[in-house]
Amino acid sequence: MSSCNILDILSDKKVLYAEDEEGIRTNVVDILELFFEKVVAVGDGKEVMDEMMLSSYDMLIFDICMPHMDGLEAIRRIRQKDKKIPIIILSAHTEQDYLWRAVELKITRYLTKPYDKQTFLKALEMAALEIVGDNLNITLKSGCIYNYSQKVVCHGVENIKLSKNESRFLEYLIKRANQSVTFDDIYDYIWEFDIPSKEAIKSLVKEVRKKIGSECIKNVYGIGYMLEL
Amino acid sequence: MNYKQKRMISVKTKTITLVLAIYLVLSAVFFFIRYLDIKDFAQASQNSELLKVKLVYNQTLKRTSKFYITRGYANINSFGIKEAFSKNDADSLYKLSLPRWNIIRKENKYLKSFCFYNKDGKLITYFGKKPQNYLLLSQKNTKSYDGFWQGDNSLNYHTVSIAKDKNSDVIGFITFVIDPQYFLFEIKKLMNIHAYIIYKDSDSRKNIFMLKDDKVAKDTIKSEQIENLKVIETKNGIFQPYIINGIGIDSQNSFKIIFLQDISHWKNTLQKAILQSLIAMIILILITAGIISYGFDMILKELDESNRKLRKSQNELEDLNKNLQIKIKKEIQLKLKKEREANEKERILAHQSKLASMGEMIGNIAHQWRQPLTQLSSILISLELYFERGKLTKDRFQVKAKEANEQINFMSRTIDDFRNFFTSKKEKEYCKVSYAIDNVEKLLLASLKNNDIDLMVEIKDDFDIYGFPNEISQAFINILSNAKDVILEKGMKNGVIHIEAFLENDKKIVIFTDNAGGIKVDPIDKIFEPYFSTKHAKSGTGIGLYMTKTIIEKNNNGKIEVQNIGKGAVFTVIF
């Protein structure tokens, strides 16, 4: 099932979900947890902003109508820093005003409550594809092919499975291909609050290099790493 | 009206008649008194006149006799007269006396003759008309005398002067003969009274009028019995006769002098007086009648005028009444029509309002349901996904099923709430203000929350309201919806609506305050007019607040006011 495959992209991803209605929130969190590596749920716009300061996320799913700060306002602020992160809106509002504002904010999908399973999953797929730039497979410098959904590297006939951290790290580098990525960025993205030792990063890089070919990831001295494509 | 006029006229006539009658009586009395006065005066004057006439007659007689007797003596004593008498010399007497005759004759035209008689009484000579040949009483008298006597069918007055010689022997007589008319003339001259002499013929004893050609006398006297002072009325006039018995020279020669005083002027005076009185009376009567008539006419006119005015105003009043009735009828019809129209309009409005509020309610239901529906769909999605992955444990399924049931129950309750709300109660009842506000809250909370509008309810005094609770809730909902719409329209993110219920001076007050910047309508009460809306066509029908006012003020004995205070509009509902 291709859809399942696509949604597998999300299996190593972190999502921030904002919904003020607890009854809905818990159920949606239950659903999201099936697809994401990590689901963080908050109850209002302010918490959204706090959370965004603390961690980096791969996807955002917001309700519009929330106390303190509505979803659209939160998204507007987020978009000032991050233009790419896919955002899905789950809203009871169908008013045009909201839609106009949403369009300006480059929303991936605008879902109106209540939504059905197909619509919901389709939205997730769209967002997942956006994360990977619409290609499930990417050919690395070493000639091997990385598959986002299965999180495997294909060397000819041999498929090597990457762990969650490995795939997260690789996809993070692929997204910033030909750019140097600092150690801090990597810490924040992979480990969040726990401060791992430099060794942890090194061993992670080592494992990934082993699986995709060492020439793919270069050391940038004193700063971090860079993936060349 | 005619009757009244007639009555007035009869009063007028009566009054005039009465006044005139009094006038007539008074006039008659005065007239009578005057008449008596005049008559008395006339009587008195007539009596005095008679005395006067007698006096004049006597004096004239005396004077005349003295005059002519003296003349006679003067003639006797003249030169040669006595001698001639003695000689019976007629020529001498004639010649000697002729100058005297010429003088005397000129003095008195009534002097008939101047005669000389001898001592035997035989006529010697004469001047003038021829007298009797013999002098009457010549022998008896030695003294001069005078008197009337008849002769030659006429009555004459004689004066006789006796001529005597030295021995006092009678030698002759000198006589003057005077026409008695002389006396009449004298009296006429002195008193302006006509006099007539009647004497009786010595033979026939018939009355002879001395002045035969005097028509007046003839006509007047006509030999009838003439009594002293008995008024004679003829066609020539009215005469008062005075009769004097003339003394003749002897009894045979007695006669009567009749004076006829024309008393027509008395009569005339009397008549004039009567006439004057009559004329004065008539003039007075006429004037009085005129004045009274005029006065009455004036009064009547005035009465008529006021009557006319009264009638006119009565008519006008009647007209006015009629017009008024017609007007009132028309007005009532118009009013009824308007009322019907208004009722129809009201009905339509109410219907529209009902539709609108139903639309709104459906919107509210949608809000209310969106949440549980979303939750349900989420539950279903998660169950399905968990099942697909074989992760659906019994516990999870049970928990989720329970959760779903709760949501379904919640939705069912919501529907009940709305349905209750729309089943309007037929009778007024007491309900707590908190009940009405709770209703509102229940129905609107989801909608407000979805629009991020805070609703703060503060019930300081939970008083009772007597009315239709659902209607009151409806009115409150309209106020809240209005506030909500304005907040949304302005894109406000911190909309707050505050409801406050409290008692103040026994007044039950509910206040709705928002912070949407107030109502920019002037006059502000215009927002209560039907079809008035500041909102976009999609959200406002323009009857919400109108229905609110109608519900509160007409159906529930309340009052609603609106004003801008601070940051927003404040609706005050007073029960």
C-alpha cells in the first residue's frame, strides 16, 4: 500500500499538535502516535509558541480557535522563521476570512471538523510528501538509494534498514544538502532536551556513513557536517 | 325660532301699547286740565269784556252828550243867535250858524243834522238832513237833555240845548241829531267789537235792525232770542253777544244794543290748544313708539343676531359633530387597517425572526455539534487505525466506545435543549433569571468559544422574572449574537461579553456589556428598528434586536435601553 508507505515517512518525525478541546486532542494524539515518532500536544497558541522555542518539529497540526492566541496567528509567527515546515489546519471554521489568512500562510491542508479517516490520512500524506520533496527515493552521492518511507538504503539488491535516529539524521542532512549543519542543530533536532556527548553524534555519524557510504557525509571542521548530493 | 320671534314681537307690541296707553291717559288728563283752564279764562275774560263794553258805551254816551250840548250852548251864546231866536228869524240863524256847522260836520261824519226849534218846538231852520218838524218833549224840559228816539222810521240820538233869554224864559232849542252808529263806531274803535242796535217799531212792535245791510248782523242775529252771553255760532264765526238796554227818551223809545264779539279766536285758541296738545301727543306717541320700537328692534336684532350666531354655532357644532363622527369612523377604520397591517407586519417579522433565530440556532447547533462530531470522528478514525494495525486492545475499544457514547449523549442533550427552547410556552410563568441566562449560555457557549469570545456571567441577585422564559432567553440570545457578530466582524481576538444580573431599587436589571467598540448609529435607538442592520447581509437580517425589543417590552413588561459606555455597547434590560 503506497499510502502506508508514504505515511511511513513520518515514522521518525516529530509533530506538534495544538487543540484546546481535550476530548478531540487525546483521540487525535492517539491517531498521530500511530504514524509519528513523537507527538507533542498543546492546548493553546501560547503553548505552541513556547514549544516551538524549545524543540524543532517536522510537522504542525493546529486548530484555529484556541485561547490566548489562535492557530493562524501562531502559524504567522512561525512562518517568519520557518517557511518550509508543513502545516495542517484542523478547524471548525469554514469562514472565508480564515481561509484567506490560511492561504497566505502556505498551509498544506485545511481540514474542517469533523473530518473522516480518508481526508485526515490524505492530509498527513500530503504533508509527509512535502517533507521529502515529493520523492520517496533519493539517490545519494555514493550511488545508493534512500527510501524515505521504508527508511532503508538500497545498494543494488541489498537493503540496509536505518534506525530512527539514523534516518532522522540522514533526512535532516538531505533536507539541508550541500549546507553545513552544526552540532547544535543536530543535538536539538535529534536529542532535544537530553544533552548527549559529542561521542554520541560521532557514533551516529559513523553508523550512517557505514550504511550509506562514508563519502556522502563530510566533516566540516569545528562546525559540524555536510551532505553532498 | 319663529315662535320666539312672534313672542318677542308680541312683547314689543304689548309694551308699546301699554306705554302709549299711559301716554294717552296722561295726555288726556293734561289736555282736559288745559281745556278747563282756557275755558275758565275765556269765561272770565268775557265777563270782564261785558263790563268793559258797558263802560265804554256809557262813557261814549256821556262824552258825546256833553260835547254836543256844550256846542249847542256855545252856538246859543253866539252873537245874534238869541236875537234871531227871539225874532224867529230863520235866515239869521242859518247865516250865523253856518260856519259852526261846517266845522262840526267835519268833526263827525255821523252827525246827521243841526237843527233850530222855536220855543214851541217847531222847526225853524236846520243843517244836514231834515229832522222832525216838532221837537219831542219841548214843553216839559227846561234843562238840556239827550236821548234816543224813533222817528221817520229811524232811531236817532239827540242832544238838546235850551236857549233862554235874560229872564230865563225858553226862547228856542238847538238840537244835534247823531246817527247811533256813531256809538257802534266808537265801540268798535275802542274795543274792536261789532255792535248792532235793535229797536222796536212803535207800531208793529217788530224788531227792526238798524243796519239792514249788515249781512253779518242779519245772519247772526236774525231776530232770534238773543240772550246775554249766550254764544252764537254761525257760519261766519262764533259770536259772544253782549246786550245793553239802551234808554230811550221815553219808554216807547227803548232799544237794545247788541254787541257781538267775535270769539272765534277763543275757539281757535282752544282748538289750537287742543290741536297742539294732540299734535304734541301724537308726536310724543310717535317718538315714544319709534324709540320703543327702535329699542325693541335693536334688542330683537341683537337677540336675532345672537340667536343666529347661536344657531350658526349650533349648526357648526352639529356639522362638526357629524364630521367628527365621520372623521372618527375614518380614523378608526384607518387605525384598524394600520393595526391589521402592523399586525401582519409584526407577524411577518416574528416569522422572519423565528426563521432567523432558527437559522442562528442551527448555526449554534452546528457549533455545538462540531466538537462532539469531531471527537466521534477522531474516535472512529483511531479505532479503525488501531484495528488495522492489530493494536486495538479490548480496553482501548471499551474506553473509546464509552467515550463515543458520552459524546452521542451530549449531542442528544444539545438537541433537546434547542428543541425545548423552540417549544414556546403558552402561559407566562415565573423563572429565575439564572435559568434564562443558563439557557443562553448553554446554547451559545460553543459558538462563542469557537469564535474565541469570552462570556462572563455574574448573577448578583437571582431574581424571578414573570414572563415567557424561552422568549426572554431568545431576547438575550439576540443581544449576545449581535455582540458576537460585531466582535467577529471587527476581527477582534479578545472579545468579551459580560452579563450581569442584579436588583436596584426594586428593579430587576440585566446588563449586557461587550467590548466591540460601541454602536456607531445615530440615533442609537435606530438599531431597534426592523430591517436595520449594520452587518453584512450574510450575517444580519436586521430583525434580531427589533424582536428583542418587542419580546421584552411588549410580551414581558420589560424595557430595553442601549448606550455606548467605555469600550463597547451596553444593553440594559429592566423588568
